[in-house]
Amino acid sequence: MVSFLRTFSLLKKSYKSEPALDAKCDNLAQPIDLTWIFGLPSEIVCLILKELPLADLVTLSRFNLPIQDAILQELARGPLYIDNLRSSHLARVGRLRLKQSQFVELANKHPYLKFGKIVTTTRICINLYTECKKAIETAEEIELVEYDCTPFFNVDLQTMSCNLTLVCETFQSIDSEFLPKTSLKLIQRLPAPFNFQALFSEEVVSAPILPEHLKSLEVPKLTIDASDISILPQTLETLQICINCEEDLVDISHLKVISHLSITVNNLESLKELILPSQTKELQLDCPTIKDFDSLDSYEHLRKLTIYSPKDISSKLFTETSFPRNLKVLILKKSVVSLSENEEESNEQISGREFAVPPKLRELRVEVDGNIGFLNLPPSTRTLDLKGMRVDKCNLSQIHNLALREQSRSQLCALQESDTLESLSLYSSDLNFAEPILLNSNLKEFCLHFCEMSYTRRQLDAMFSQVANLEVFKLTSNSREKSLFYPLFNYRWPRKLKVLALEINPPTYSSWVELKFCTLGKQFHLPPSLQELQIICPLVRLSKEFQLPASVRCLTLEGIPDTFKFRNLQLPPKLEYLSLMRSWFNITDTIFPSTLVEFYPPSLGGDIGEKRLHSTNLESLDWINQVNIPFIS
């Protein structure tokens, strides 16, 4: 199927015309004969087009093909990201980005197109509404993305008859009278205190009125009183909110169609005091004063449950709580299973035998510090994340993705017998054994976080020789000893590795003289098919002999106090993401590949002023994410 779709995505050379859509996407190989495809029924052609990536669809749209209308309609489904490509914060790898003028031309030239999701800014949306009103009014969803709320107050959106989503990074307030009646979603990406102006305005005594068709309200710090719950429209499908419990009961069961609920309830002591919609499928619950979770099992439609629980009732989650039987994902955060001070002093453990794991559970994550003797998992469990907790005994034969902490050699050796394990993450484990640890030969991802290990060439060879199919290796350490990390930067890494991430942040130091640097050169052998390289380390420097594979798409070199002239580094021709934050690199006269989408320049130590930036070709890459580049307006 993949080869067939790829063949379909290539065009016959004879089909040439003026580009119908000049958008920024990767180039494809030379086209080949496709005349055989044009005789297929339109339904089959549409099904094939739905499977193609946006880059292939863009290339197809540039030719005058008999299926041109079907191609453009599939492109119109989006999501389409529309901006003027000069200081875009919408630019990301793999997105289809159009200038405002390009979208207007496309919409007016092909008025039959039915657009799906459009992502743009408030200003451009107003302009588009004027220039191609029908396309905007009939679009399934218009998502307006801003960094702060200012643009939302300076334009009139209420007159626009379209399905709007307002997405803002840090907006703290908004006038409820401003909101269009057709708003679909209100989303705040960075949690910050939030209030509707109507709630704290002395002139307004009534609660704010939300759009009657609102489907999503995701504002984590928005706090309302239980008496004001009626302001939440029954059309909500997703809700993230905080409620002050001033009465004996908090009832939000009127939200009949809600499926994703994230709720913080203050002053709540029992789950019996909280009535949730019975059909909720995903629930994130944070109740700082709760004493029990009785009645939780009555929500039989729950598929994903995340609980933030106070430390003093942590044991009840394992010994006295019945979880919904149909639960697929269970996440326990903070101090859910941590031992109380008295239990810790008496050296008692929470008994895993009393923990009634739901029979259909596929994923269990316990992101807290704690101790448990035995954990009995159902055969359906595929992901187990216990990085915050130690488990002495657990059946892992069916686990595909595993995260553990403080494991002994015998426990690690037992993992070698698993035929299903594909991803292994170890936290805070002492791996300085007399003999190298034994790994499962099926591993595709291996991560070490703050583990004690002398990374000698012998140990690395013994470790990686067992995992011939390893694709991802990540290491996080806080060691400053050069003898521990030096072999990592002088090693020939496995040839099949696609992702290599080395993050070494030593403890605080009084002066740079204390540090021993490691120079990256030709002895640092990277795999030929590597796609992502991440090095975050103040203890390394670059040399002219440092070489990157041509296959690298994402490159991170952060926190490196080196004034290395970046123009001496041959950057991969298809590089899409580059981050040099907290580094001192000199980027004067650097030529960046035209495929670059996101770039974060050096931010410490060296001069990264306007002169050096202008000496590069960054300004010619007019679709790059230039938010952090000050000289480009």
C-alpha cells in the first residue's frame, strides 16, 4: 500500500502547468507515468487522496491533472495554516502554510471548495472574512492563535458568522460580551490566573454568558463558584476548569455530551459530593482536600483516568478504591502512593495484592515516589510507567513500554526474557555491575535517566551489541566527571539508530576552570540514518572535524559555551529544526538549508546582534519561525 501511494504521488513529466498552489512543503522525486490512475472511479481516487501526506498533495496540485478538483478539495480539508510568512508563530514541520493572498486566490478561483480547519491570526481572519466571506463562513473550524489576548480586544469578531476557536498562550481575562455566539472553543495553553471581566467588574452583577454552542472551554486557572455552574453550556464536549465548593454538592451532570473533563475542586472531601456527567470518557481529577474516592467505579464509561491525590490518603487508592472496570488508562500523579511518615518509619509497604487493577487496563503510570511489594497486572496491559516508584515484583511478560526506577541486576536480567518489550526507560538505577547488563534483543528504544554507570567503551559495546534493532537512545545525567561521559562523545554508535539524545547537566560550579571539556570531532561517529540529534551539555566543544549525517532533520546543540564558527559546520540539506539556545556559537555568514522551519539562535555569551544575523541567509527563508529573531519584523 505504501509503495502504491508513493507511486501515485509522483507525476508524469508531460503533465505540466503553472503551479496551482505554491506552498512550502518538501520536494518529491521525479514524476513518472500516472495515466492509468485517471480512469478509476472518483470514489476510489478520493480514498487514495485521503491517504497522501500534504506535501504530496501540494505537488499534485501544481499540475493540470484530470483529478485536479478532487486534489484541491482534499487539500482544503486542512488543516491549513495561513499567515504572511514573515514572523510566523504558526510555522511547524509538516504544516501546509499559505500566505493570505494565496488563500484568497484559491478560495475565489475555486468557490466550490469546502474548507475544513483553518489556523490563522485574528487580524488575517478579519481580512479573509472581507475578501472571501463564503470560504470562511462555511469552513468547519477557524482557529485563531495569539500569544496574548490583546488582538482579541482590538477587532470585532461578533459580526462573523463562522465556527471560531480562540487559542491564546497567556490571556488572563476576556470580556464575555466580546465572544462571538458561534465560538467553538476557548483554549489557554499556558496555565495562568484567568477571569471573565464580567466576574470582577463592579458594574456587572450577573455571571458571564458563554456562547451557546461552545464545545470546548480549556482554561486551567479559570475558577468559578459552584453556584455559577449554570453558566457552562450543555454543548461542552471538553472542559478544563476549577470550581470552589461552597455547598454540600457540586453537580455538573447537566453537561450531557462532555467526553473530556479536567476539573479541580477546592474544599471537596468526598467524591460523593461531586456528581459528574455519566458519559465522560476522559477524566482528570484534582481535589486537594479529598478524603476518599468512593463511587468512582460508578462511572463505567470512563476510559482514561488521571488522579491528583493528597499524600495522606494515598494508600486508599490501592486498598479501598474500586476503579471503573472498562478503564484503559490510569495515571496516578504527585504523592498518590507515597508512604506516610509513620509507614516509612515502620518500613511497611503498600500491598499490591490489594490493588484491584481494572481488568481491561492497557496503560498504568504512577508518577510519584513510593514503594510497593507486588503488582498484579492484567494481560491487557502494554505500557507500565513506574519511574517515581519502586516495585519489588511484577509480571512484565506482556509489557511493550516500560519505565522503572532503582532496579537490581537480577530484576534487569529478568527483562531479557520478555519477547514483547520494545521500549525501556530506567531511572535512578545503579548500573555499575561487575558484568554488563543484559538487554532484550527486541528493544527499539532505550533511555537512561540519572543512572550511575561508568560509560566505558567496553560497557557501551557490550550493551549495544545486544540490541541490533535499537532506534532511539536517550541519556540524562548530572555528572561532571569527564571519565563518565567522555566515551559517549568518542563512540561509534549503532548504525540503525535514528534518535540520539545526550543531556548532561553537571551540578553548579564556581568557575569554568573547574570544568573539563570534551571536543566533538571525527571520533564522534554518528549513524548514517540518524534523524534527530540532541546534545545539551556545557562540557563539550565543537571542532571543524565534527560531521553530521545528511539524514538529520532535527538538531539541538544547547547550553554549549563555545564560540565555534557555525559556518564551518556542514548542515544537513533537509534540516527542519535547529536549536542553539543557551550556546555561544558564532553564526556569522552561516548558510542555513532552505528546508529549515524552526530556528532558535544562540542566546548567551556571544554577540548575536543585527549585523551577524543579517550576514546569514535567514531573512530569505521567509517562512521560518522567526519569533526569536529580533531583526526580522
